[in-house]
Amino acid sequence: MKEHYSISEIADMLSVSKETLRRWDKNGRLTPIRHPINNYRVYHVDQLRTFEQLGFLFSNRQNTQQKPLRPYNVVELFAGAGGLALGIEKAGLKCVLLNDSDKWACETLKQNRPHWNIIHDDVAKIDFTSYKGKVDVVTGGFPCQAFSYAGKKLGFDDIRGTLFYEYARAIKEIQPALCIGENVRGLLNHEKGRTIEAMKDVLTELGYTVLEPRVLKALFYRVPQKRERLILVAIRNDLADIKFSYPEPYSKIYALKDALRKGDLYDSDVPPAKGQKYPARKAQILGMVPPGGYWRDLPLEIQKEYMLRSFYLGGGKTGMARRMSWEEPCLTLTCAPAQKQTERCHPDETRPFTVREYARIQTFPDDWFFSGTVIQQYKQIGNAVPVNLAYEIGISAVNFLNSVERKNASTSIAA
């Protein structure tokens, strides 16, 4: 267990701002100390025992991977480059159909898993009825969409024409035991929470018990990145008495160095790969930013030059001119590593992360090939579910389905 945690790490772990931590410091709730070696302001681990949500730091509990009692089949929609599919495959589930409308994402899937049944097409054109009774789980990273509410409670027919409708249609036609949807955290507050409630209502209408959505922080699941994913789980009503357990957090939190250097996560340093470059002047400016720093660490005149009108606006804009630190998890990767609003500069070298570095931060294995141009590859990786997080979700799915099998077996014996 780590003995000291930085202010940034605790802010991420508690889902509060650094300003909130400073207020807690003033009122005595949580006071940082000076690190005995580098003199940085940090928190000693013993100060964190009062926070119930950080209890996992003091526990050795880890998710127990059960072997599937029989082959469990999965249909995945909006599969992208395969982060979710690869993770759940590692947990013991079998992907029998994967769909995406993006050509290059499908090429990536085909290159890495030629035996997978990959359909590159509009999901609205796919008939799922032949999978009824043959598929245990339907998964998908459905888009966050606004619906036309008109002051009414929405049902299945009211969301026609949306991609969530197609996800729901697949569930209706397949009738799996378990449905697992994933999305960005912002879905919780989209349209003041009405979008997620409409989605829950639709799944309820289709005969499913919807669990309360859960935001999983990837950094708690062996992912060296401050990424969050909203997980929406629904259980078919006849199985609703069987508990689905979300994955338990790990006590160890990995930093960027664990992704790019030999260590617990990878048995070698990151291999060389292609990547974008900064224009000359931008490289000069970012070269002035220290590891872990951002635009406010630049000289005042350079701040004004780089930020332009944004310099005079409110807000921290902490993603601009941002250089990562080896000692902390990386900020959430985006689809474009050199974009001004969300820069992710390498800690030592003044450049964006390469494609392979991007993939490692998302915990893809080094032999997972990405198709298309460099820009297309960044997009696929940036949109993916981190593989290690997907693996933990897959373990939870297998454990649930094993419980279903045991229930069915005991019912058969009783009959």
C-alpha cells in the first residue's frame, strides 16, 4: 500500500475538486503534510481511513475470477476497436457477434480476431431474432442521445430512430439474461437526468430489472488513467433474485510510468510507434511546461500568446498546454492527443503520446493491431473501454451467470 497520496490523486479518488480539498484543509477535515523525501504537499494514508469510499485502500480484497460453468455467449453493439470485447473475452465470455458502423474499427477487430463474427453495417439493418435463446449477454457503448419528451414517460416505441432504440431492440429480440451498457459519466446529468431515466424505463418495459447506474473509475481497476465509465446493468425479470456484483476496486493505483515502462502491467518498455507531432511554435511553448504542469506554469506573456482570448475567461482550463507526470495516472485520453483543449503531452519529450503509448494507457496488449491512419487509430483507442476495466466487468458477468446456472441446476433437481 502506498504511504502518501498527492492532492491530485485524492481529488480524483473522492471525485472532488482541489478547491474542495483546500477548503477541507482550512476547516481541519483533511490536512496535507510535506512528503519526507521531496517536500511535496501530500496526504498520509492514515488520514484517509475516515472516508468510507476509500475503504478498499485498506483491504486486500480482489475480484475472484470464476471459470464459466458453460460457454456464455455475448452480442456486442457499437464495439469500436474491441476494448470491451477483449476484456470480457479474457474473463471467459465468448463474443458471437460484434457490430460497428465504423469501417476502421471493424478492420481492427477482423485483424486481431479473424474468428469473431464481425458485422460492419448500420445496426438498424441487423436482425437479432436468430440469437434468441442462444445468447446470455448483450453489451454496448450506446451513444448518449436526447429524446423528444413532450412531458411524457417514454417507452420503447417512442425512441425509434435512435441508436439506443437499436440497443433495446437487440435486447427485445435476443432476451439475454444480462444486459451491460456503458457510456460517459455525463449521461447521468444529460437533459437533467431525463435521458438515463428514459433508458431505464425502456428496459423495464422490455421485462428487465435495471440496477442503479454505477460510475466506475478506471484507475481503481489496474488502469493507469483517470477515466470514468457509466455502467448500466439490467437483469431479466425471471432472474432478478440473483445478485449482480459490480467489481471491487483494487488497493493499488497505477501511474503513467506503469503503462509505458516495464513493471507489473507490462513485461517490457513500450515499443516504438507512430504518432502525431506538434507544430514548431507549439513545441517551443510546451517545452517550457514541467511534468504535471499546464498553461499557468508558463511565463505570463507566453500564457497570453498561447491562450488568446481564453486567457481572460473564467475556469481553470487545466487541459490546455498540459504535460503528464510519470508519477500519476494519465488524464482521460481523448480521440485527438494534440487538441488544444485536451492536450496530453509526454512527460519528458515534447510530443503527443504515440499510438502504442495511447494503447498501453488504455491497457491494450502490445500485439493488438489498429487499422487505418494514425488519426483513425487515435480515435479508436480514445473511444475504447480500457481493457483491464472491461475484464473486471466480465468477471462480474461470469460470476452472475454461474449463479444463474446453479439456480437452474437446483431447480431441475427439485423438479
